[in-house]
Amino acid sequence: MSVESQDAELDVGELTGVLENFTRMFISLPSLERLSFTTLSVLHRLEGGGPRRLTELTASEQVTQSAITQIVIKLERQGYVRRTPDPTDRRAVLVDITSQGSAIVKNRRGDRIDRLDELVARLDRGEKTAISTALPALTRLVELDHARSREHDES
């Protein structure tokens, strides 16, 4: 697959590099609740998507079943998640975020907004406009990825 899009105006390789660098920077912005990336990702996934089976978390976080089990045990001990029987299959459990876990996600988001706001303030008007103009397209990329994931799950 070619790195460059067929649309000459967008170099997908360059986009990938910029997004990778931005993601690394963005992830490290908050100074609150320093937890591992995967641990935080689990909390964010539960906060945004509701209760999940361990198998779903294993797939979404791209780690082993053993690793996700250890993360969930640790989060449960800290009071950030709880496990309950799955009402559709009593052999399975659902992992859900607690109010304490939700507070971590919200506090980190607020801290991230504050720190990113400081950086955005250093941009000129044209740079701010360029980012603002790109937001709908970036949102659409996320939507397309979610749709692709749903199609993959159904097949």
C-alpha cells in the first residue's frame, strides 16, 4: 500500500508521522495520576464506552488476556473499576468504571486541556485556524475507523 494518498494534497505518510508525534506529546501532557498507558487506556475505554468483557478489553488494548487480567485486578484493588457478572452470560464478567475511576479520567482531561491551551496560545491565528479546519476531517477518520471495526466484528 502506498504511503501517499491518491489525493496529491495529502501525504498519508506525513500525516502518520505528525499524528504519532502529536499522540506521544498529547499522552504525556497531564501531570496528574501517572499510570501506565494501557491502564489509562482501559479507564478511558470504560469511561467512554461502558462496561466491557475482559475479552473485549484484551482485543481493544492489544495485550494478552493475562496482561489485561492483571491490569483489571490492580484497578479493582485501587477502587477504579468493579467486576460484575455479565447478565447475558453468567460465566463471563463485565468490567465497569467506578466514580473514582471516572474522576481520574476527568481530572486528567482537564489537566490536558489546561496544558494544551497553553501551547495553543503560542500559535498564530493561521495555525489555530488550520487546526480548527482539520477537526471535522479528523473526527470523520475516527468515525470511519469505528465503522470499520464494527464491520470487522460482525464478520
